Amino acid sequence: MITNFDKLCGDLEKQELEAPTGIASPSTYAQLLAIYLYQNDLCNAKFLWKRIPHNITSSNPEIGAIWLVGQKLWKKDLPGTYQALAAYNWTEPIANIIRALEEKIRERTLNLIGRSYSSISIDTIVSMTGLSKDAVLHVCRDRKWTLNEDGVTVTPTPPTQPAPLHTSSEDQLFKLTEFVSFLEN
């Protein structure tokens, strides 16, 4: 199972550029389009869609199905996105990318719900995540969201933010000064 989609993306872009006839294989286009969606790079996905020759898109329904997912993402139509993802019987290696895409969209949505809502109905979460009601209740418990007394709404909590990887300029200057001072002694 491929999980390094950034590397695969670079390889596929290279294949497209180096295609002997100037036209890459349908598999290359399909994987590249799916990876752009996974990366949430809707602009590159749209440009790629416009570059794919019509005879390839018309003879490869999987590419059209991927683009339908892209259109739903572009319109921020989450219920439509999950419907489009479920409506097609994806083939490998596209199925691997699509599974990862679906998980990423769902995780991004749940984080957005946690940051944006003080209270939200379970039905709305079902619609926004494409999960069943039971699965939503399980996710809510895992995230330690509170099921309200009415039994139909949830009080989400914001996701924990990881510690910043970068230190402030002041901290960096202080550490550099200490280091230089240490070397001078």
C-alpha cells in the first residue's frame, strides 16, 4: 500500500512531462488527479482535468468519477463528496488513494467541527462526515465530545494543537547568543 503520496505525486508529474507522445497514460492521470484531491490542491486538480485529453476522460469512467469528487470538494458539498466517493467501485491503485482521501476529508471535517461549533446535532455530523449515526456516536466518545441531555446534540471540544515546530525569533536569537558565548569561552 502506497502512503507517501507526495513522492508518488512527483513521480507521476514526471511521467506526465516525459510521456513520449506528450500524453500520459490514463492510470497516471487518474492517480495524479486523486492525489491532488488528497493534497487538497483543488487548483492543480482543475488544471489537470482541463489538460487530460477528451478521448481519455470519455473512455475512462474512473477519471470522471474522481473529477466528480473534486467538483463536490470545490463546492464544499460534503454530503455530495461522500456520495461521490461511495458511488464508484474504485480500482487499485486508485482505491488506496481514495480511501486515504476519504479519511483525510473526514478528519479535517471533525477538526473543523471541534473548532467551530459549541453545539451541533448528531444528524448534522452524520451529514458532514458521511458516517452512520452509531459511528458518529463512537467518534464523539473517542474525541471526548459531550452528548447533551436532549440526546440529539453534541458539545464538541476543539482538537488539541500540537506544539509549534518553530520557535520564535527571540528564542532563536537567545539560543544563538548562548551558543556563540559558549564557543567564545
